[in-house]
Amino acid sequence: MIKAASGSLAQSLAAGAAGTALLHIERAHIGSQPWRTAHEWIRAATGEEISVGEQAGLYFGAPAISFVLHATRTGRYGKAAATIDAHVTRLVERRLAHVTARVERGAPAAFADYDLFRGLTGIAALLVRHVPDAGVLEPILSHLVRLTCPASGGLPGWWVDHDPASTVPTPGGHANLGIAHGAGGILAVLAIALRDGVAVEGQADAIQRICACLDQWQQDGEAGPWWPQWITRADLESGRTWQRGPGRPSWCYGTVGIARAQQLAAIALGDTTRQRLAEHALAACLADPAQLAHLTEPGLCHGIAGVYQTAWRAAGDALTHDIVACLPALTAMLHQADSHADDSLLTGSVGLALAQHTATHNTLPHSGWDTCLLIT
């Protein structure tokens, strides 16, 4: 059943049964538990009408359920996945019509237009990996390419006029640099698509433009390079960031996610110089006790699980051994993390368990669950 309303939390990849299903699917793939358990969680995620409304995106509703069904890599859900994917296509068509109308009005973008969780970047990640022949994938990529071009007044094209969060005011808006809500996510999905042979006009140039922006705002600290979480109007006017030092080295906003996005971009472009610089930034961050001390949560978004999984993926592509050398210390932090956190994928014990699964088996996830983080 499909509906346009908000739907049940069960179909949330971030905090519901859909996210939990990924853990049991991964375990079923290696035979550590029966497929029956995974099927029960899939049924729990799909027990109510599935949303294709305004809140739907990679982490909720039809795209989230599509991601889960494709993660099984079995024929059992083929018909259901095809049905869901048709609804995802229609959802994308509506979103693209909306953003086209916004551009024609000259209105600024919003996270819901393009970010990983609710926007077209996240849906593109789903399509590149699981439905690359979807007719709406190239239009999404073309939209993201346009977002890398300067907007009116010289603002970055992904500039939004709202705050990063309700408790963080940025008068006049901001340009987010993180992988979850900003340029890092756009960069990563454009790079992943290009690496996989899915390209539209101007895609390589768009990757270069985002990299140039990140170069402009790179800060060189005592422990190594880092980037601000976002850029404000005051930052643009002064040429200096509001952020006085590196923040939490998280996947979502921190150096870890931004460096991995740049590594992916460099690999897609065949730019070994940039790849080495990105890997140096990531390794320096991971080797800095002061930055790691800010990791007080277990989960994928803000915590050690996301840092570990991102570093593990980056190490597999790295030109040097520096990131690999950081993994033992991260593994120790991962296994010491509080497993009594909330039972969600994004911030809690489910994401922690998936990262621990990677650390224990040291093999590529069979389900491809970490595609939803834009790190592969």
C-alpha cells in the first residue's frame, strides 16, 4: 500500500524497523542468523501504507523501503521492489518539477531539495546502486550539477535561507559543507555515479567546482586540515570561517565525511594528488586524540560507528597505509562504545552493530548497507 501522507515510523531507515532490517539482512547474508528474522523485520517495516509524501526520501518512505528490499539481493522481493521503484520514479518526477519551479522563481534551495536524508542526493544514491537504468537518475544528476554553479549574488548554488537546525541561527542562510546536508553529499554522489559510469553533461566540472570550494574553506590546524561545518554570509563577506577549530570528527558534518567525499571525487577524476591530500586529511584527523575525544556517541551519524565505517571504506581505496594504521585504535573504540544506546540505525545500537560486524569480519558488507552513508 502506498500513500502520500507521512506514514509510520516503521518505514524509517534512520530510526525504525526499516533500518533494523538492514542489520538482520547483513547477518542473514553470512549465515549467522536465519533469513526468517530478516523477513520478519521487513514485514514490520512494510506493515502500514508506505509514504511517497513530502517527507519521503532515502531515509523514509518508499525510497527507504526500496533500499531495504534491494539489500536482500534475493528474488523473493523482486516484484515488490519493482512496484516500489515505480512509485519512487513518480516521487522524483514531482520533486524535479518542484525544484524547477523554484529555480524559475529565483528562490533559494532547501535541504529537502537535495540532501541525503530527504532530498534528491539520497534518492540518487539509491538509484545509482540499485536502479541505474531508472529514467529519472540522469535528470537528478543534472539538477545536482546545476546546484554547484553560483547562485544570484555569488552565493553557492546549494545555499539555503534556513538555519542548519532550530537551535543554530545563521542569519541570511548558509552553505552547508557536510556529507549529510551539504556539498559533501552532492560531491560524493556525483563522484560515485561518475566512477560507476553514470554521467551527465558537466558532471566532472561540477565535481571540480565543489572541490575548489572545499579548497577555499580548508583550514590548516596543528593536527592537520579541517573544514567548517557550514559557511555563513558573514564568512563570505570576511573570507574567514566562524568556526575556530575542528569540531567533532563525525561522518555527518566533520572532516571524516568531507575527506572521504574528496577521496571519492579524486578517484572518479583520476586525480592522485587530490586523493593523497584527502587521505592525509583523514588520517591526520583519525590520529588526533583531541578530535577523537569529541566522539562520545556510538552511532553512525555523530559517533564512532560512522567514523569507523567511513575510515574502513577509505582505507580500502587508499594509496598509502596511513588510514589502515588508524583502524586498530578505532576498532578498540568501536567495541568499547555504549551498546545500550537507542535501537536505531542512524544514532544507536543498530548502526553500531553493523560497524562492529564490519570490524569483526573485515569484508565488504554483502547487503551494501553503507551505501546509505554515501561512502561507497
